[in-house]
Amino acid sequence: MSDQTTVAEQPAAPEKDPVLAQVEERFGEKLLESSVVLDQPTFAVRREDLIALATFLRDTAGLQFVRLSDLCGIDYLDLGKTPRFAVIYHFHSFQLNRWLRVRVPVDEDDAVVPTLTNEWSGANWFEREVYDLFGIEFSGHPDLTRILMPDEWEGHPLRKDFQPPKEPHEWSFNPEEWQKAVQRGS
Amino acid sequence: MAVKTFEEQNLILNMGPQHPSTHGVLRLVLELDGETVVSCKPVIGYLHTGFEKMFEQKTYWQGVTYTDRMDYLAPMSNNLGYSLAVEKLLEVEIPPRATVARVVLAELTRLASHLVWLGTQAMDMGAMSVFLYCFRERERILDIFEACSGQRMMTSYIRPGGLAYDLPNGFAEEVKAIVDVMPARIDEYEALLTKNNIWRDRTVGVGVLKLEDAISLGVTGPNLRASGGTLDVRRDFPYCGYEEYDFQVVVGERGDIYERYVVRIREMRESLKIILQGLKRLPGGPHVTTDRKVAFPPRSELATSMEALIHHFKLATEGIRVPAGEVYSVIESPRGELGVYLVADGSAKAYRLHVRAPSFATLQALPLIAKGGLVADLVAMIGSLDPVLGEVDR
């Protein structure tokens, strides 16, 4: 900032984040959300625009978010947001030395998101984890199976309305049955 | 399909999950053609404990204890990554004594973790003596952790707001004593391995991970740097004032097991430099923030100040309330980029806390580098990636 320009002028609007400007110019209406949260640009797009946005971020000179750092799911049930789920991607750019967040809202009835495994092979296990713990499917994923929970597990534990299964019979303790057994004298 | 004869068939071999050199409970399903690995499929989840679900049930203070148990070889780093994420949303100021102590402890953790890696990797490959030397030094570092927190491994010492207690008496002298002997000790390890012909034969050119594969797979930390990547969160996204410390980011190029060994050995020496600088600037003062909504008031105030008593009561019964928001906070753990994605809803418990575990991403590289190699080298490859299964499965 030079000294001459700022003396008598109105306080200028804060300069728009260059990443935000570049993505907004290209995607415009398609962005459901675009803001900077704690210096991390955050975008939300529909699932059909995800791959276009991700490859745009990766391949555009001046952005080059070449690394998919993290991928996780979230269940907004208790916050009352609709749609209920979202998949959240965090990208990293060596060139800009920044993080960037992309959120893809996911409907409960149609919980399918296109896979990013063709663009980043490392997305493989992360997507399996989201599938395992949230029940969100990734179309085109080469091996969409449970990764952390046992294969025969029912339900998706990180959903907010998940009910843990009952213990197998021989280890469980049922007070009523116990009382009856005591009364029977056995 | 014609039935294959015995000679034509590939052997399916199940390795683990209780195999001693898979570093925990990693299970590999191997397809072998003679001694050559045709394919390798890691099966994980044997240590899945549902930490991310637990974070949603526990207050932010209670949550710290779970971070120790994820990467159990680097508890302080995990405490730090978690605390920084919470503190970013709290926007709380951390006193300089705590900040510098965090850096010193995080680097000691890196040292301890790399010592375990070196010892176990060498032991997996038959060099038992290296293991004994490494654990001798690691014990001394754990003694310091014990003096600080009362625990050798599950420290929970770095907490949102600062440190759990003040540093113990004689902390600086004890750390200095270790830092002073370590360069000579690292020379000893190197004398055993660096120019050792057997070691070189088994590691040079084995398990090569190319840079573009490493980036695509999300490999970070020493494994990425050994392949030529120049990402070090300490330098690129400084936290705890790392920008004021003078250290080098060690970068290799070949990406084989030997290079990963060289990078980690040199990183240990860099860590020593950082620890020394930290000790020099370790100031006095409080070890925890004075923000009464985050840390308990001192005991002396409780008898005289009504306000302090209220704060104490609120903290003890409810815990810290973190304002609503979301943040992705990253630190450089000994294994690479440890990311914590925290979504808070304004209550005393995390709404969602996801841990981007470096080992989880790194382990995906194993099938790639194992393919076409010998089954005997597989153990060396696992060791060189340095995964901690507690962190992979969470």
C-alpha cells in the first residue's frame, strides 16, 4: 500500500480474494456458495459440477491446486440443514501455498457423488471411508467396499441417527430376564 | 477356463494382521508368482475404534485424550494438531512459554518417533542392534514426557489453551543433555547402516515411489520429501512461530527406501537444531492462556474472587464452548500432514471432527511400490513408509 492513495479517499472495499474471483468468473451461477473462511476459500457446487471444478482448480495456471489433501463426509441432521449430507474436499496448491475447501451437498434419498479416483488415485480410500461411515456412494469408484468397519456391518456409524447394534446374545445382560431367572430360582 | 497347473498358479498369501513386522495390525493379501509380488491389497480396520464418533460425544478437553491414541508414537504432535484446530475457532491467545514449549515437545516427539521407525525398520531387515541403540535414546525422551505429563506415551499434555501443567523443574537442562549427546548417537546409527553394504543392497533402488504418484496418492511428510516433493507444513504454513526458527527442509530425489532413510536421519538432526533454538528462547510466564473461558483460574483466586469461582464451575461442569464455525488446520506430524477438520456448533462438543491421518494416505502407496518387487523386500517397504495403524484405522 502506498501512502499517497489512501489519504482522502473513502475506505476502499476489501480486495477480493484472487482465487475467489477466478473461480467465480469461470463458474458464476453454478456456485452455491463462495466465501473465504479463515483464509480458506470455500465453494459449494452441485455434484454434476464437481469434477469440472476440481480439474479447473488443478489445471488452471495461477491456481494449480494439484493435491487433494483430504476428503470427508458430514451429516447435518442435528443442524437442520438440507440436504442432509455433504462431502467435503480440501485441496492444496504448492504454487499459491493455500488450502481450499469444496463442499458438495448430498441428498439423503439419492446419496451418490461422482468419484475423484480418476483424477487423484489417493481419493480411493478416503471415498471408501465416507461410504463406510456415512453411506454416501461414489459412482465410478473401482472398489467401493467397507474399509474400517467389518464387511457384514449394518448401518453407517457416523450418521447422527445411527443406533449401535445390540450385543450378541450370550454377552448381553437383560435385567428383566435376570429377575425372572432369580424368581425361578435358577 | 482351463484349470491351471501348480506351476502356473499364483500363490495367494495372507500376511498379518498379527505379523510382527507389519507395524501393528496391517493385513496384506498378497498374490505371489514365486518370490515376486504380483499384487498386494492392504486390508485395514482391525484397530478401528471410532475416534471420530467419540469426538462428537466428548467435550473438547476429553477429546484430547483420544488424539494420543491415534498416532501412539507421536502423541504430542497429535495433541498439538487437535489443540490448534480448536484454538483457531476460539481465537484465543496462547502465551509465549506454551508456544515455545509446544515446538520443543513436538520436535522431541519427532525425534522419538523417528527413533522407533529407525529401530524397527532395521530390525525388520535383520539388524537387531540398531533397535537397541534407538530405544535407549527414546527412553530418555519418554522420561521427559513422563516428567511433563505423568505419562510416557498417552501424554495429553498439549491442550486447547496451552499446556496441562507448567514445565517441570529442570526441563531445559534435561532436554539440553539429550540434544547434546544425540548428534554423536545419530553418527553411531549411521556408522551401522549408511555405508553398510547389506543395508545398501537391500534399500537402494527398492520400493521406488515417483513424485507424481506420491502427490496423486496424497503421500506427505518424509515419504513425499524423499521422492522430491518440497512440502513441509512447518515451513509452508507456519504454526507456533515455526517461521522464526532456522531449519532446513530435507528433500531427497530418488524416492527409494534408502532415500527415505537418509531424509529421516537428516530430519532428526534438523529437529535437534530446532529444539536448541527453542530452549534458548523459552520464556517464563504462564503456561496456559489467561482467557477464563478456556482455562481454569489459578487456585489462589478461587477463595477471593466470585467471578473466578463461576468460571471454574462453568468450565468444570460444561467445558469449553467453541463458537460455531469450521476450520481445516494442518500441522507436520512425524509422519506427514496431519489435518484436523473441525465443525463446531457453539456447544461444548465438536459437531464433527475429521482427522486426516498422514499414514492413511501414505499406506495407499504400498500396493504401487510393492508391485513387481520381492516378497522379502515387502517388509522393508512397509517399514520405510512408517505407518502407524492406530492412526490409519482411527
